[in-house]
Amino acid sequence: MPKRRPDHVPTRTCAVCRQVNPKREMTRIVRTVDGSIRLDETGRVSGRGTYICQQAACRDGERSAAAVKRALGAEPAPGTLEFEGTTHATT
């Protein structure tokens, strides 16, 4: 079996801005078997997944919720997409 190229870096596309970034720099969001949507800190939760990059614009609540709904085919519950280090204004 051939060895893996040492310079290979897995990449993923952001669901919001559609830019390609290294997988380790992105946040995975997964739709589990029971249909719930949650953040996947480990990257190992089984289910359909999508990725969001670290840009503040991509982590905006409305934009990220719409992108996740489009990518995973399910509406995220309120508060599901609360990213670490992000602040949201309450109205």
C-alpha cells in the first residue's frame, strides 16, 4: 500500500462563504441520525456534516443557520449554532 503524501492537508468548503480551508481550521456541524443538529467538537460524530470557517461573518447567527439548513436539510434549533468566542446582541 502506498504511503500517504506527507504534505497532504485535508480541505473542506465553508457552507456560508464557500471558501476552501484546511479541515482542522473549521468547525463541523452535524445532523445526527435522530435528526438533531449540533456542533461536533471532535469531528467524529456520525451523521451528515458540514463545515463553517472561522470568519466572523460566517459565524453570524442568521447566515450560518441558513447555510446549515441548506447543507443539512434541517432547521437548527435556536441556540444550537452558538460558537465559542462569539457575542450576539439580544433584541
